[in-house]
Amino acid sequence: MTRQVTLDEAQTQLPELVEAVKKGETIVIAQNDQPVVQLIAITPAKRHAQFGSAAGFVVVAEDFDAPLPDFTEYMQ
């Protein structure tokens, strides 16, 4: 749905207009009965995974592949 308001109305009702836009409404601001500005919600950009972006976050212990003490009886 699209709603048109004057510049004066937009100045006094900006918080309400922002809430309406967040709910999916499109607001057109007019000056001298001519549409000048359109308020629309911003859709967040989808981020794609990038190779190497987790570098330094994962640490592999030196004894990673060492036998676990709980399994010594199974290793005979």
C-alpha cells in the first residue's frame, strides 16, 4: 500500500511513518503537490560465506589425534 503525505506532515510524523514503512507500507513525500521522496524499507543484504573468513577462530590441539584414555581397553 502506498500513502502520500506532505513534507510538513512527514516532519511532524516521521516516527510513525518509519513504523508504517517497517510494516510494509510505502510512503511518498510530496512538496507542492509533486512527489519528491519515497520511503521504502531496506532489505538486508544476504552475506555469502567467504573462504578463510573464520581464520583464527578454530584451533586444533597438538594432541588432536592422540588416543583417548577412556578407549585404551578397546585398542588392545
